[in-house]
Amino acid sequence: MALKIYTKTGDKGQTGLLGGTRVPKYHIRIEAYGTVDELNSWIGMLRDSISDEHQKAILVETQDRLFTIGSSLASDPEKSKVKIPHLTEEDITLFEKEMDAMDEVLPPMKHFVLPGGHEIVSKCHIARCVCRRAERRVNHLAEHEQVDELVIKYLNRLSDYLFMLSRKLAYDLKAPETPWKPRL
């Protein structure tokens, strides 16, 4: 017998964490892992838009790690006995190596750039902004409850990676990077 997608247990505005704890659907923990889930969807849309197989592979791995982060954030740190995957420093250094490789071929930045120039580049910037929001939500949660410090570090590095990827995509697509020139 297949499991049904609906459980009806959330009909009164509460949801369950791994470990059984019930919390309101607006709880900061739910906001944190919900935003990570949204980020994962944006990265999926970005992945579906690009053709470079190496970039796609990095994004698939990123999506896998975002599920790891979501599992960690969805677990009650005091009650859950569910074994969940974990992040490693290598997950973070992967982004650093990728950014270093992109930096070698990209022209140096002399200005902030406005998001845009090509639809794929814009999708990458949206993913970067959602990543920054996820990072803020996770940091907020970490002020009140236990959060693995690698989760925060990973999200921070991922947003940097997405910025560099947006520049690399613009470069590869020969899309214009519009510098921001503040009106003073």
C-alpha cells in the first residue's frame, strides 16, 4: 500500500519535527528549513536552465547537501533519534575550489553588478538572494537553538558561489554585466 501525501496532522497550524515535537508552522525552525527548501527549488530551476555538465553536477551535489541541511534543521536536537546525513568541511571547500577556478577566467570586478543580463544569470541571482535569506533565517534559529555551525558556513559559501556562478554564466553566454554606478 502506498503512503498518502496528506496526513491531516497539520490542519490546525502545527507541524511535526523529526523526533515528534509539534511546533507552529511559523516557528523559526520551520522558516529556516522552508527557506532552504525554496532555495533548493530555485537551484533546480537554475540547473534545468544551464547546459554545462560540470556546473549541473555541482548544482545536483548542492541540492543533495541542501536536503541534508533541511533534514538537520527539521530535527528536534533534543528528541530526534533519526540518523541524518551530515555536512563536512569538504562540502565547503568544493565551493571554494570552484570559485577559485572561475576567478581565474573571469575579468576582475571593478563595480558591483546589477542582477540580470540573461534569464539564466537572473535565475542564479534569485537563487543567491534566497540563499542569503536562508542564511539569515538559520542564523536567527541559531540564536535560540542548537544549529550545526557547518550549516551556516555552507550557506554563506553557497551564496558566494552563486554570485561567482552568475558572473561565469554571464561570461560564458556573452551576456552583459551592467555595473552599478550610484547616483551621488
